[in-house]
Amino acid sequence: MMQRMRLTGLLRGKYRTAMFAGLALVVSSGVPLSAAAIAAANGTIAEHAWLLAGIAVTCLLAGALAAAFLVRRMRRPIRSLVGSIEQLGDGDYTQPVAEATQHEFAELTAAVERMREKLRQTTITKNYLDVVLNSMTDAVLVTTPEGLITRANEAAVQMFGWSEAELAGRDLATLFAPDERRGFVLQRAVRETREFMIRTRSGESVPVSMSGSTIVDTRPRDNGHGADPKPVTRFEGCIFVAHNITERKRAERRIRYLARYDTLTKIPNRMQFQHLLQQAIARAHRGGTGVALLYLDLDRFKDVNDTFGHSAGDRTLEILSERLTRIVPKGAVVGRLAGDEFAVFIENLEAGVTHRPALAAVARQLIDDVSRAFFLNETEVYLTLSIGIAICPDDASNTIDLIRNADAAMYHSKQGGGSSYTFYVPDMNAAAVERLVLKSKLRRSLERDEFVILYQPKVDLTTGRLAGAEALLRWRLPGHGDIPPAHFIPLAEQTNLILPIGEWVLRRVCADYRKWRDRVPNPGRVSINLSLKQLQQASFITRFASVFREHGVDPDCLELEITETTLMSNAPRTVKLLSELHDLGIRLSIDDFGTGYSSLSALQQLPVETLKIDQSFVRKAAIEHEDATLVRTIIEMGRNLDMEVVAEGVETREQLEFLRARGCHYAQGRLFGEPMTADALLDLLEAQERGQSLLPMVERRHGGPRPAR
């Protein structure tokens, strides 16, 4: 079409040029034009005008045809472009825009394609955000600035029980439990993390930890003249994340319970008991009343653990707590303070009235009930209880002092033999302080060389000769004199100092024995007490053997004394260890026989060669029928088992004659002299080597032999 138009313009131009050139030729020639010439010229012009008009009409028709052709050619890409734009409007960004061949349409198509790709990327980001939110295990809620929910993820739907459509439009505060709604403030909730109790669709209350944040838009705003260069912050709403903390709350309750209650006995532990006692004392101060505290401790409970095992000991404590809870007065509180130590407090004691008789009755009832048999592993076990009693405000005005004073009174009961109760008196604190001082000084006693070994002679009742001795440990504490073993050995076992102390004793006895042997051919056999702690050492046998080799002493020269409780503790392992000691040549004896749990069958299984009768039986054997029968039975049993029998604590001629008449092999005690040093015992041994016998010297000192009863 354009070519045709250019061709028409070219022809029209050439015609005008020729016409004007002819006119110019006539004028330039100076010949006047005639009318005929002019008429002829006019005719020519008219003729040419018609020609020009025809040409123009032809050109117009050609142009119209060309335009129609162009419009028809452009309709297809326009329709395709419109279809692509409509797809974008419908949210379908997956189909690419159809390509166009014309340059102008190609540019427009490229622009639309770029717009489609950006919209597609935007849609992918939005869908990805949906995937992320729905994959979260915490509930996510989006609200309007007024707190109306506009969006909820899958976790929120599961937590609350409503669908997202049902949650949409609800006020966020309506999801909380009724008592939580009053304290909910939207502006505060978006600034801090708080714990709430929500109410689900089913009515269940669920604890959650909720944190929130505001949603703001800082994009540039169109002001009608293009984008505003200064962005304006617009508050679009809030977003909240709620985390289900049910398991954490359950764990916290468990931790609080464990912090306040004893897991074994299910009664208040020491911390909770002190807290409850403190509250009771505060109420007593306000009301002018009193509070009584009973401090309880099982006597010889350690023997149960050592003999029957810790599981049996735990069962004993469970039974004990059940008995205490059942028999204490109504309103009294029972707590476990530590190990086998319990406590009971009774409040609302009327002022100005003595409550000692009533408290004594409670204490006696507790002692009697605990004295009933405990059945452990189908075995009856009998235990006793020591109780100390202190009263607020008479004995103390605060929790710490009241517990300390009741503890001091309990220890006084235990020192008296147990199975009793004692009311606190101020002098008892001095003894408690002394125990603490001893414990602290005991740690430095080995370094300061404060221990000494004394020897108690052992006499053969048949020959009257000195047959050996028992090594007795004494603690010579500066400023306190000799501390008896009953006072510091329990402290040493509590602090595990008994291990280095026991090894020191063994080394010292071996050194003394080596010196005696250099002067006397046969010093006899020396007995050493063995602690359960030592026997439980993994390297016990090896260490003992190395000490004997180091000092050049034959193990047969020593005898280890073991209590019945030690023998019955972990019996299989004990039998194995004692057998190894016996194989080394060390003799074994049972100390304080008759006071523990051993039986005839147990004795037959153990490599024991000596029985030592406890001095509590020997003391009245010559005057009391029951004790005499018991001592005679032990002597006969020892003979039947081919064991030697040693009587401890012999102090009178009557006891000596009774034992000799019953066929007891050996005796030791103050009748034969006080515990002495190694040098003093060496003097006796040397005197015996010169022909002097210890027993005749005793008889001469006490007026000669007397007939046995």
C-alpha cells in the first residue's frame, strides 16, 4: 500500500513538472498566446484534471483495500495478546504470552511476558509462605489491628479445633479461657511473650506460650503524581505464634514435686518440711500457741542395708512412713529429713499448759509401732526408734534452732541405747558442737600423728600364758585427751577416713610385731578390727598382702576381727573375700558374737576360726542365769564347730572362774591389765619368756583361785 502511494505521488509530481515547464516555455518565448491556444490549453488541463481525479479515486480504493488487509492481519496477534492478559487477570501465570512478528507488537508482547513472569514469581513466593506456615508445629494467627483473626495455619486449626474459615473473623481474645480474657491486652501481647490458658472447641484447657509482633507496611505510597519518595509506615495487623507447653508444664509440676516431696516415701522432704514448719511457727507467734517437733531416727538401720540390701532398706522406709502417717495425731505433718531420719511437728499447742505428758505418749506410741516386725525377704526384722523432742517457743523460736535442738535430743536418746525419747535441754548443744569439732579435727589427725595403738592382752585360760593381744586404736587429741573409738570411728566411716586410718593401723601393728619378733620367738597372734568400708575396697586383698611383704611379717601372725553385720553384708562377695584372706594365711574371727544376724548355717559357710563373746553377755554371766546360759551355749557351739572362743570384757575373778569352768579358750579384759603400749606388751612377753605366767600373777593380785559356780 505504501509503495502504491509513493508511486502515485511520483506520477503526480512529474505531471505538474511537465505542465509548468510548457507554460514557462511559452512565456519565455515572448509570443502572445491566441484564444485558440488558450482554449486548447484549457481543454488539455481539463482533460488532465479528469485523469488526475481518476488516479486519485483509484489510489483511495487501493488504500482502503490495503487498510482492510492490515487490520485483518493485526487482529490475530491482538486477540492472542488480549487472551494472555485475561489469563493474567484470572491468576494463571503458567502459560507464556504468544510471540508476535511485528516489531511494535513484539515489544508489547515482551513487556507483558515480563509482567507475567514477575507475577508468577510473586505467586510462587506466596504459595511457599503458605507451605512454610502450614509446616510449622506452632499455631500461627494473623489478625487485624483490632484483633480479628484473618489467617490461621494448620497447627492453629488442630490446636483450637476450628477450621480456618471458622476462625476467620473471631476476636483473638475469645480463644482464651474466661479468666484469661480479662487480662489480655492486644497492644501488650505484641510486645512480650506470655503464657495463657486457651479453651479449645471441645472445652479443653491447653496452656500455651504466646508471642506476637505487629505487621507494618513501609512501601512508598502513590500520591497521584507518582510514588512518594518518603515511605509511610502503615499498621496492617498482628501476627501471633502459640506454642503448646502442656509437656513443659507437666515436667515443671514433676520437678516441683521432686523438689518438695521424697520420691520413696511420698512425704515432704527436708526442704518442704522446713517450709511447712516455718509457716506453723509463724502462725504460732501470731496466735500465741506452740509447736512441738519430734526428731526420729531408726536405730541400727545401717545393719538392714548391709545385711538385706538397699532395696530391702528402701522398703523398710516405705513401711515406716506409712506407719508414721497413720498413727500421728490429726493435723500433724510427717517429713523425711535424710536417710533414716524423719520428723513430725504438732502445732496449736495451748500456751501456759505443759504438753510433755501428751508428747511423751505420742513418742511412746511411735516407738511401740515401729518396734513391730518388718517383713523383709520373708524374714522378720525388728527395729527400734530414737526420738528427740523440742518445743517452740520454749526451746527455740525459729525453724533452724528448733530442728537443731530436737536433733541434739535425738542423739542423746541414741547414745543411751536407742528405743527411747528425750526432751531437749540446753546442755545437749554442747555435745552436738563437740561432734562437729571432732569431725573437722579428724581430717588432720593422720597428718599430725595423733593416733596411737594400744594392746589389750589375750590370755590362754588353760595355760595362763599370754597368747597375743587385740590392737586398740586411740585418738590422742591435744586438749581433749584420748578419744574412745566409739566416738570417732563412726565419724571416720561417715567421711571415708576409715580407709587411710585402717591402713595406718595395719602398718603400725606389723611394725610393732616385727620388733617383738626380734626380741621374742613367739609373740602370739594380734587381732585387728576390720571395717566394712575396707572390705568393700576393690584392691583390699592386694593392699593387705603388700603390707605383709613390706614388713616381712607372716599373715598367720594376725587375726582380722569382723562383726556379724559385716559378714552378712553382700554374703556371696564377702565369702569370696574372706576365703582369699584365709588363703593368705590370715585367721578370721567374729567380733561381738551374739549381737547380729548370723546363723549357724552362715557360720559353717564362712572360713571363720574364732568366736568372740560380746562383753555385754560376759558382764553378768556369773550372776544372771539368762546371760550364763547364752555364754555357755556360745562356748559349746564354738567347740562343736571346732572354733576357738574368746571372752571379751573380763573384769572380775568371778567372770574368770565362770569362763574357765565352762571351757572357754581365751579371755581378755581389764582383769589382765589396762590396754598398754607396744613396749609394755613387749615387757610382758619377755617376762613370760623368763618363766613368769600372766594368769598366776593375776591370781596372786586378787587373792588366789576361787571355786567356779
